[in-house]
Amino acid sequence: MPEFLEFGKHTTYVVSSFSLTMMVLVINVVTARLRLAARIKRTRQRLALEENS
């Protein structure tokens, strides 16, 4: 294992912190994309209703 990956007795803390951070970042991106998609869908529906009126 490369030297920069050797954390001694702190390995558990470092790996769990990194994993949690990556999980939060992924969840943040996924939820932002889902919210954007929902907002675009609502806007398109509203524009379609206005055009038909």
C-alpha cells in the first residue's frame, strides 16, 4: 500500500469520514437533479396550460 494511504490506528476514522463525505456529496447531487427535473416538469405543464387557455 502506498505510504500516503497508511494512517496507522486512524485508518478507520479516515476511511469512514471519507466514505460519509462522498455519500453526502452524491446524495446532494442526486436530490438537486431530481428537484430540478420536477421543477422543469411543473414549468412545462404550466406553460402548456397557459397555451391552451
